[in-house]
Amino acid sequence: MDAHAGSHRSPHGDERTVTRRGPAPPAARTATIPPAAASPTTSPSTALTRRPPALVAVGHGSRDPRAARVLADLAAQVRILRPGTEVEVGYVELNRPLVGEVLAGLAGEVVVVPLLFGRGHHVKHDLPYALAAAAHLRGAVAAPLGPHPLLARALHDRLAQAGWTARGQAVVLAAAGSRDPEPARDTERTAALLAARLGGVPVVPAYASAARPTVPQAVAELAGRGLREIAVASCFTAPGRFAAQSEAAAPWIVSAPLGAHPALAELVLHRYDEACAG
């Protein structure tokens, strides 16, 4: 197949060129991974003990050196929870190994789990193309991590660790942002789940790039209502530019990125299991 290039705007706001190897097959790359079937030369016990699909957790990538260490810690938590499953980490950009490089080194079946919180360009386009280019593999791209109650639990815990108390009046949920409206709807659903965990405290979605309101705008809007104890909840996997920008806009407390939170490790495996089951 001839490679062709398409450009898109990354969450960091700069134009990037993505080289693709032909169109992704429409259904085969996201189909259910079938269970092993016994053949005339394979005993039932061998089929039942077939190695599970490899799990490739894919982060966006960051120039912050802490980000790769945090994702390695998250992958270690996932391995502890699921011994016997191969767990690898790859990146969309900025860090190595890139997801295509990871996939090139694997064999058999694989599930690509985006460490992203909405159904944006990377989830809907870049990762399916990367998997389609790895023609030697069978596998699927899982759903992003958000929205989900486990994500809301992790966000709530990080707020509590940052000092959230009953005096808190509102929360700004800081997310990456996208020009695609679908991730914004996902962030709104995550905000609603977090608000429910906080007993109905207002939780306003805001974005570090590409969408409105920005985190400073959301903080200003809440302050305009007379609210003062406004927390910022970081809906980011790891430290980086977006997390730092959001922290700078916080008038009261700001939670740490989610990192290797136990609920996030559970959620990675939940998405993996969903993809395996179809």
C-alpha cells in the first residue's frame, strides 16, 4: 500500500503530520478477539491456557520527563492486578517508543488501551491506523478511560489528597480539550459523575487547549457567582504542560494528575476486558 500523510492539530495546538499506511479495515481491527478454539492437534487444556492478548497502554506523550515515569508506574500497577498478561507502554508522539514501534515488536493478539479521557482524534483515527498498519497482529482499540465511575473515583481521591474539605464550593475539571465536540461531551459526563461523588457541588468542565471555556475562564465565571473556595481537578494522566497551566490557574487547591491511582489501573483493565469481550 502507498503511505499517505494527513495533518491534524494536536492537543498542544501545533500542526502535526501523521503518516498512515492505507485505510484501516472497517471492522476487522475493532472486532471481538475470539477465544482460542481447540483444533485436531490442540488439546482442550492447551486452548484454555492460551496466552491472553497483550495490553498496550498508549499515552499522548510529553516533554516533561516525569510523565514517562508516571506511566511506567501505572503499567506496573496493571501488571500486579493482571499477572500473566503482557503490558507495554507506547506513545502517540513526543516520547519513545511510539505506539507503532511497540506494535511492531509484538505477535499474536493485542488490545490497545488509550490512556486518554475522551473520544478525540487520537482514539478515533491515530490508534486504529497504527493497529491497521501492524498487519501481523489481530486486535482491537479499546474505549478511552473516560467517562466512567472509576475515573470519577480517582478524581475524587486526588482532590481529597490535595485538601478538599466540606468548605469547598466548586470544582473546575481541567481536561486537555479538542476541536472535536465528542470529547467535550465525554468531559461533561465525567464532570457530572464527579459532582455526584462530591454531593452535588458544581463541577464545571474546562480545557487547557482547543476548546472553551479555558480553565482561567471557568474559574472567573465561578468567582463571578461569589464562590471563593474553587478547586481545580486535573483530568490528566501525568504531569506536563497542560497540568502545569491548570495548576497556575487554581485560586485555591489543585489535585495532582491521576498517575498510578489504583482506580485508574482498574479502569485500564476494565477497558481491556471490554475490548476482549467485544
